[in-house]
Amino acid sequence: MSLKDQITEDMKTAMRAKDAARLLTIRGLLAALKQKEVDERIVLDDAAVIAIVDKLIKQRKDSITQFAAANRTDLVDKETAELAVLEGYLPQRLSADEVAAEVGKIVAELGATGPGDMGKVMGAVKTRLAGKADMGLVSAAVKQALSK
């Protein structure tokens, strides 16, 4: 079963359970997936679905930061609940040590030496670690590896 099919099944389950908060989040995710398919006239594979889920998670994290700064705990709670639902669709993430090890391998493969090679390294890292690691953590690991 593809990830998109799993999301659709989860929506049906949330409908039957009358779980309004979960249902709203899943419908928003399905709408984002459908929008991408319509805009680009493609059928999304699991990697593309994970990329969209990652994007939505980043949006939720940014919203949580903004709402917390404005002392809007009601909205922070709502966004946190949505974040938890969305994170359920991501594969197991790599730890910081695993990310650093992968980045080290890629830097060695490319022969990158300094901060000027950041773009080249990030391009390779994104293709290899897409959906497997938090890109903020990856970017920090690349900066660290290139500053040595």
C-alpha cells in the first residue's frame, strides 16, 4: 500500500471515529497532495508525498514558534496536535550522529574542502537523505563538516 493510500485509509478511520482534529489535518494533507498532482499533472510517489509532509511539518513548526511568541497557547496546542499527526507519516528519522556520518561520506566522495562547496554538498545530501533526516540538522552537519 502506498503512503497516499495509507493517508486516505486513515482519513476514513478518522471519519468513522469522529476524530475531528485528526480528520481536519489529514484532509489538509490530502488537499496539498491533490494540489501538487493537479498543478504538475503527475501522480505522486512515496518520496514526493514525504516531501510534502516535510513541508507541512516545517510550516507547523514555524507557526508554533510564532504563536508561542504571541502567547497564543490555544493555537500552539492546535498546531502541535496537527504536527503529531503529520509526523506519523514520515519514515524513521536518522539521528544526529547518523546524519553527521552520512554527510562525512558525501563530503569525502565529492572532495569538498570548504564553505564554497556547500551548494554542491547540499545538492548531493538532499537527494540521498530526502525524507530520512531533518534538513535543518543536515545543513548544520554540512556546515560543520566543511569548516574542518
